[in-house]
Amino acid sequence: MGPTRGREVLFAVVCAVAVATLYAAQPVLAQVGDDLGVPDADLGWIVTAGQLGYLVGLALLVPLGDMVDRRGLIAGHLVLAAVGTVLAAAAARTWLLLAGLAIAGLFSVVVQTTVAYAAALSTPDERGRTLGMVTSGVVVGILGGRVVAGALAAVWGWRSVYAALAVLLIVLAHLVMRLLPPDPRAGRAAYRQVLTSLGRLFRERLFVSRGLIAFFLFASFGTLWSGLALPLGSAPWHLSTAQIGLFAIAGLAGALGAARAGRWADAGFVGVVTGGALVLLAASWLAVSQASWSLWLVGVGVLVLDFAVQAVHVSNQHILTTAYPYRTSSVIGGYMIFYSLGSALGATATTTAFATAGWTGSSIVGAAFAICALLVWASSRRQAAAPHRPA
């Protein structure tokens, strides 16, 4: 029997708030830079600090979900992520902000523990729908968090964003312990064994191909959302942080297709969804690149791009949790290492490209990442279809 609708909603909200700690800085980068004196070319490191902490957490913390009670693990990580956001909110120097964001990023891997727990509670014929529902929470956190962060920063400054996140994380930790079922384990594996099992995944073709798709997918995604505030905040638009945050609404409208993508995966259309969505991802950059003269085209491009990213992301997770049903925490954590590296690459690449070639340069970089993801998918399809030849 799968998780109840109420528990699915709680899983989704936990994911939304936890993932927001990674992305809340993006619409307020200019404000943070002005407050702490960070040059434009270095602003990408504010986002990257959280992504690097997240990367470490994926490798070292998420596999714990295959060993211990995931309810307690989720609650504990939410509390520790709140510590990082408090530190970020109080930071008077850049290094202290980066340290706080790295700590928050480290424990925001609670998202993957939550996704893996939701998948483990689901029946095979409902797993795609459940993953779609929970992943929709991730989408709301990534994109809706930008809207809220922009609005809060416009009224009370960027520090209020992290103070609000800290409060929400603590409240959710309490709700998790009260409302989620315990997750007892029999015959607990040793931590070293779990890490060794995670390492072996990186030698398996299915896992690596889906991971590389995620790497380029989220490099393209990060290129958009870590850099979009720069052209919109400069001439000819000069938009405020709140106005920039509103563009996430277009992304939300597109990315809510994540739940539908899960149903398509349950119906056996994973390959078609992945290939078609990657084509849309590459094409979306034609519209996004027009930020110098058309905000409407940017909005359309954002909508299409976020639909494509989340459709591929749900499909990837469906394939991997189906292929490795008894190692859901490790496989999700390992897969998200590719996600984290790609997001960090996109964040640094877009600010560097913008500083040297403007938004046109950033758009070319984002489109190139999308094309690379499409090539990896096409190559993996050819390898899977090729007849086996014995040595």
C-alpha cells in the first residue's frame, strides 16, 4: 500500500522548503553583492557554495537512508539545515555567508532521502505518480521559492529570506516526527558496505547514462536560473528583485508537468518523454536568449525549459528506482551527485559568460548543455538497441 495523500503532501512540502535553501539566493544575487561587496563575476559562487555542500551530502549522508530510520533522519537533517540558514541570515562577511550556505546545502539532501522514502513506500504501479507528486514539491521549492524570496528581499532585505527558511525547516522537522510512520530496519548494513554499493553504481551503464543526462540537464537549468537576474536587472529593464522573482511563475506553470510525466512513465513511455523533452529543452533557449528586447519570449522560454527539465528528471528517477528497488536511497543520492555537479557548473558558467559576452553568451552555454544531454540520451539508446556480440 502506497503513502496516503496527506503524507505525499508532507513529503512534497519538505522537499519544497529544503530545496529552496539551495536556490533562494538566485533572484537576490545583485542585492547580496551590493550588501557584501561581491563583484558580479564572483556572484555565482554564492549559489555554488550550497551546491558543493549538497554534493558532499549526496555522497556521505543520503546513503544513510538505506541503513537507519528515515523518519528520524529526515527530521534531523531539517534541523541542521536550519542552522545553516540562520548562519547565512546573520552573515556580515562573504566567507561566513558561504559557510552558512554550504552547511544548509549539506543537509538539504534531506530532499533525496524524502524522495527515496516516498518511492520505497509506493507500489510499483504507483511509483511514477508518487514521484511526480513529490517532485512537484521540489519544483515549487526551486521556482516558487524564487517568487517568495524576491518579494521578501524587496520588503525586508535578503537576510529575511534565510530567517524565514529557518523557521519553516524547524516546523517541518516537528511535523515529520508527528505525522510520518517509523521506518524500522532489520539486518542493518554497515556504512562502509552502503558506500561501497554506491560506488559500484558508477560502473553500471544505465546509472551512468541517466546520471550524465542529469548532469547536462541541470547545467542548462542552472545556467538559466543562476544568470537570469543579471540581464533582467540591467538595461533596458532594470527590474526589481520582486519583479525578477515573478518569472518563476512561468517556470512553475511549465514544471507542474512533472506529475504528468510520472504517469507517462508508469504507462511505459519513458523513452519518448526523455527524448522529446530534451529536444524542447534545447529549443527553449531560442526564446530565453531574447532577454534584451522581449520579456514575453523569455517567459515562454522559461515555461518550456522548466517543463522539459522536470519531465526528464521524473523519468530518470522512475527508471532508476525501478531498476534498483532495494537501494532507493543510494541510487537517488548517487544520481543527484550528477545533478549537483551540473547545477554548480551552470551557476559558475553563466555568470562568467555573462561578464564576458552578455546574456547571448550565457544562452549559448545553456543551449550547448541541452544538446549534450540529448546526445547522451541518443547514444544510450543506440547502445541499448545494439545486438550483443560475444567476445
